[in-house]
Amino acid sequence: MVLNETDKKILKNLLEDARFSSRQIAKRIGVSVGTVLSRIKKMENIGLIKGYSVILDQEKLGYQLTVLTEVTVSRGKLVEMEAEIAKDPHVCGVYDITGLTDALIIAKFKSREDLSRFTKYLLSLPYLERTNTHVVLTTVKENFRLL
């Protein structure tokens, strides 16, 4: 789907606060409520808008550690390993990547003990050859609300 300026304005408002009503968005961007409703419905129908959510401050919930773990997998089992790793509740993202490793995992933990258990779990998985974990010292920017 090619987004026009009205679509982009609607999405920017929803990204700012998904609780905005169609009426509020219409008033803010200078179009009719019907236009906002139909554009949102169209973006939902094609899967551009996948759902509505709240953004939580993970540190205030106790998740003090963010890690990026590089994973090397053997014998063509990358898809299976990624699917298994993605099930862990600490995991925020699993990515196929280029370079010396096969995948990158982003995960958050409340304690070093939780991180230790997760790392040992990863290393126990069949076909997982090696991990290389980077602990984030400072989060300068973390925002996946792109447009």
C-alpha cells in the first residue's frame, strides 16, 4: 500500500496515542470523521495496522538488563531454533542477520540470574553452536514506532 499524506497523518496520531478517537484525529488533521474511519479500516484490512497497544516503561517494571545475543546455528536448523527461542517471554526480537553469526536476539531481564538461566537455556538447545551476548550499558534510543 502506498500511503498518502492523510494516511501518514492518521498513523502519526495513532502512534502518538492509540486512544485518540476518530473524531479527535479528524479534528487534528482537518478531515472528516468518515475519512479517518475508512482509512483506518482499510489499513487494518490489509494488515498495515496489526493491533493497538500500550507502550510500557520496561525499566519501571524491573527489566534492568537489555541484551543482544548473537547466535550461531548448525545443520540448517536456523528456523527451528529461532521459533523455539522466540517462545521465551524475555525475548523481544529475533532476527536473521548477515555476518559471522546467523541470528540476533534482543531480550530483557530483571536480574543477572535471569540472564544466566536464559544463556544456559540457549546453550542447551540442539544445533545451537555458539552465542555471543552483549549487555546494553545505556539505552540512548529505543523506539520502534516508525513512519
